[in-house]
Amino acid sequence: QVELVESGGGLVQPGGSLRLSCAASESILNIYAMGWYRQAPGKQREMVAAVTKGGSTNYADPVKVRFTISRDDAKNTVFLQMNNLKTQAPAVYYCAALQSPGPGVVPDYWGRGTQVTVSS
């Protein structure tokens, strides 16, 4: 059982930046992919960004160019750098871990989330 703990959320003005961190309780070296998801009230959870252990990245279209996901396997940590944030209702950002790839797979582990609000 891998525990994931997110941090770095908060209130930021439009155009600002935040850096989210996700600390894993054990090594993520052999975890196929780490990702960030976002869920706004009344909406489904959606993938924001993901990074494989090989370094390949994938982003949701709305955040391409503005967000960067990275992983530091030595520190068992995943980051999400969010720049030029757009006004949005409060959303909870979740860290997730996918142990093995495959069609239709969903993350095996989830963090409890960190809230991000972009508002003036």
C-alpha cells in the first residue's frame, strides 16, 4: 500500500503560479506512472498530467504549455508546476499512482488531495 500526500495548494490570483508536491511513502521507482487529477464540485475527476517512470509525459489539453509534471524518484516525490493559472472554482488536486499500464486501467493509489483556488 503506497500512501500519497499532497501539498502546495492554496489561493492564487489569476496569472499566478503554484507548485504542488506529492510525497510517496515508499519508492516510486517501479511505479509505472504518477499523475495529477483535478476534481471541481459537482464534476467528475479528470486527469491533468501524468509522467511514466521512463519520463514520458501526458497533459490534458487545457493545461498544456502552462503545467509541467516531474518526478524525483530519489525523493519519492512528484511535482506539478502550474503557471499562468486561470480563474476557476475551487478544485481539489489529487496525486495518483498507477502500478502497471494497460487498457482502461485506473490508478491504484490516491492521495487525499490539496485544494487549489484561482481567484482575484
